Amino acid sequence: MLCVWAGPVFLVVYGAFFWPVAGFLPPSPPSWTAAQTAAFYAEHTTAIRVGQIGALIASVLLIPFWAVISGQIARIERAHRGRPPVLALAQFGGAILLQVFFVLCGMFWIIATFRPELDPAAVRLLHDAGWLMFVMVFPGYVLQMCCVGIAALSDDGPRPVWPRWAGYLSFWVGAGGAGGGIAVFFKSGPFAWNGIVGFYLPVLLFVGWVITMAGLMHAGIKRQAEEDGTPRPSTERESAGVR
């Protein structure tokens, strides 16, 4: 249960450090000049450092959340004629890739504050790298959502881990998360890193998905614990004393 609720806790803690502390919401326009970008970092140096360090720490909470999802996928695969946990491993591999990029984005923004004498063009380069990486690293994320979706739809047990609609939801969230994949071609508009398709839609879908999956897994794991703790009826051979 701690792993399940690590996901929603991540949303709260990461959001708090990323938004009011670091001041990275709303995202800066890609059209900012080097002087505007450097001025932002100069005026908010300490806030950016504290906020992004806090965000780095908060991002670790995603690892146990993805781990428990992989555990549930493995449970589905194991019940499916003992199939090896390929989907579970693929999902967790994508999760680690996502975690690496979370860390790299924060580090680029932190590095941009390290030397006050840094040339404004270099500051903007680091700033751009962090934002483009933040919205464009969708392949591993889409893989994760597809793994969850496939697992949910293939679970034909009497009491599935996730309802079928959660599988379709995961596919849609994965598709929405790919919206930032072409942000490098735009400096304004809905597909830019601060646009509706490039940033807001993927973030809102991800937040809703994490909360939804946490609620479903909370109920599912509680049910599984009750089922696993129920004594199984003895077989005819055991009743006869045969071991």
C-alpha cells in the first residue's frame, strides 16, 4: 500500500517544488531571448535550486509506484498459464528510463544556476535542453502505458486486477503523452513545450491516471490480501490424510 500511494504523494511533493518553489509553472515561452532567460535564473537562483533539488528527491517516489504496477502486471501474466513476466519487465524498464530523464531535466536547470557569470546564451541552452527533454521523452512512457493497457485487457480472471476500461484509459494516456514529441519544431502554439498539446494535456492526463490507478490498486491489493489469506478448502486426498 505504501508503494501504491507513493504515486499520489509524488504528484503533491513534486508539484509543490516545481511550481510555487521553483516557479516553473506556467512554463516559460520558448520564444524567450537569452537575456530574458538569464534574467529569470538570476532573479530566482535560490528558489530554482531548492525547487529542483526537491523535485529530484520527489521523483524517486515514482520508482515504488511503478514497481507495484509491474508486480500487478506480473500477477496477471503468472495467472495466464504461467506466462513469463515480459510485460512487467518492459513496463519497469520504461519506468527507469523515465526516472533518468526526470533527473536529467532537473539537473540541467540546476546547472544553469551554478555560475552567475555564465553567458546568457549558455543559460538558455541549458534551459531549453531541460524543457525539451521534459516534454519529448515520450517513447518509454508510451511503452509503459501500452504494457499496462495490454495487461488489463488480457486479464480474463474472475476478479481482474484492473477493469477493462483502465486498459483503454492507459492507451489514451500514452497517446496523449506523446503530444510533446514534436515540441522541437515549435516555439509557440499548442505543440510548443508550453502549449496545450505539448505540456498541459500530457501532464493533466498523467496526474489523472496516477490518481485513478492508485485508487484501483488500493482496492485490488486489499481484495488480493483477503483472498490470499482465506484458507483453501482441503482436497479429498488431504481429508483422507494423504500427504
